[in-house]
Amino acid sequence: MSEDWVMLVYRVPREPSTPRIAIWRKLRKYGAYQLTDGVVLLPASARTREQLEWVAEDAVSAGGSGEVWSAAPTNPAEFERIRAELQLARGAEYAEIVVEAQQAEDHADPAKQLGVLRRRFREVTRRDHFPTESRETARQALRTLADRLLETEPARPS
């Protein structure tokens, strides 16, 4: 992965709060790194550029401003620091999935819980721009849960 980033610089009026909250949720969903208030970064790709362009349009539609820029750190250590922070954040999300998968059989409806966890896993992988071993650990925890549920599933009459 290159060290290039796409950067969104935006401002949204405080009131009404609905557009500001919607923008915050989208940026979280995309896995954006908040450099400072109103400035976020995503690793550069056609998809992430488009995502931030949409958010910029949302900011303008809400009566604010939004500009999308290409960016690159002048210091490689900055890239590594931001990447490590993003990996740590996604790793924490994957760890929650692992714990919940290990406890899912105690859930009222373990099969339904597996579906919920699989959806969350897909959501996290969409914003996981720098995958680590934690992604595979979570994937394996979901496979293990699915296998255990299949083993305990009552036999269906023929």
C-alpha cells in the first residue's frame, strides 16, 4: 500500500445537528482517521476518494463546506503512526467479535447471534484499510462458532 492519502477538510453548522451526526457516522463507517477537527484521512484509492467526495457534498448540502485533497506525509513515521492507530482501532473491533463469538452459544438464539456477528465482521472489514492477523482471528472465531452450531443442530426428520 502506498503512503498516499485522500483528505477531507469540512465544516458543518452546529445546528441542526442531524447532518453533522450523519457525517460523523459515515466517516466512522468508512474508517476515516481524524487528524483534527474537520480534517479526516483515508488511504488513497478510487473508492475512498469517492466516499470522501460524497461526504464533502453532504457537508455543503448542510450549509457547510467540504473539500477533498490528495495528501502524503512528509515524514514516513507519520504514515506508520496513523497506520498503527487505525490497525489498533480495527483490532479492538475484531477482538470484540472474537469474545462475542466465544460467548454466542450462551445467547438466547446462537444462530441469530452468528448472523449479527457476521454482519459486524463485514462492516469492520470494509473499514479495515491495513489488515492484520486480528482479522483472520475473528474470521476463524466465526467459523468455529458456525461449526459448533452445526454440530449441535438437531437432526431433521427425513
